[in-house]
Amino acid sequence: MLNNDLLKKIDWKKTDGLIPCIIQNFFSSEILMHGYMNEEALYETQKKKMVVFYSRTKKRLWKKGEQSGNFLNVLNIILDCDRDSLLILVHPIRNTCHLNNNSCFNGIKTTYTDFFYLEQYIKNKKNINCVNSYTATLHSTGIHRIVQKLGEEVIEVVIAALNKNKKDIINESSDLIYHFLVLLHNQNIDFHDIICNLKLRNKNKEIQ
């Protein structure tokens, strides 16, 4: 969130009282939408920790999701170097676009965005009874089978690496990562938890 010092640095005069805001999914890195805020909208956004825009057509404040329920929960707000635009990192509730797409810039994704949605697919299959889904079936077999499969994939990666076969390394590593994600979600762990732990370790290492 923006502290008082940063709030005072916003160049409202340069933006004619409306600062452009880029909304980004904190977890997938996907750019979701673009909107505008006046000072009151920014105040409400920080206070409620939910994105509140100023609607240029309706001439009033507009909480994103006020009709659809597809809210944007704010995790962080960043002011750019020119002090005339904001990057807002959010945890979106369902789809952001009014056309029922994840993003208003639908189809524009980063590498991590694809990884994020793979993880969501695996997570969503955890409590689904579907014999035609390998992911759902693997979840249902329990931790012992999941661990067994993960161990098998580790061995396959090692063999591919020792054989210096790049294609096999890529294929077996893909299988390994997939089964690793199944293991994490079987234990109710998101990959984001791993990233946070790695950041903490790196920070502690810098302190040392």
C-alpha cells in the first residue's frame, strides 16, 4: 500500500485529477485491466483493500465487482517513477473482464501465467470424482501413490540427465513438476508458499 509520503508525491495536476491504474494478478502475473482513480477512489481502495475506480462515464466511484461479485482484492499498490500512474497487484475473485474472461487483455500471458493455471487445474481436480481424469484419480489414490509416482519421475529425470538427452530431460522434468504440484496440493500447499520460503531464505542469506 502507499504510505503518506508516497500519496503526497502523486502528481494529480499532471493527470487532471484522474490517475491511470494497471491491475495485475499478483499470483499469475497476468495483466487484468486498466482503469482510473481520483483521490477519493484511491482512498477507498486503500481503506477497503478492494479496487475502487472512478467511472468517467457514470461520473461516480465504482467498486469493481459491485454487480458481478467479481471483486479485486488489493495486495499492493506501486507508484511509478513519474508519479502519474499506479500498478495495483490483486487477488481477483473469479473473472475480471465483463466478457467473462480472466483478463480484459485476454490471451496475453507470461510464462508464469501458464504455470499458474496449470497449478489451478491440478488444485481444482483434488476433490472431483472423475475416472476419466488422471489428475483426479491420482488425487484420490492418496499420498502413498502420489509419492511413489514422484519418486519414479525423479529417477527418470536422473537417467535422462546422465544420458545427456535434452528432449528426454525436458519431457521427464515436465512429468516431475506436474507430480510435484499434485503432491503440494495433496498437502494443501500452493507453489506460492514455496516461492515465499525461497525469498525468505535469500533474504536471510543476504543478512548473513
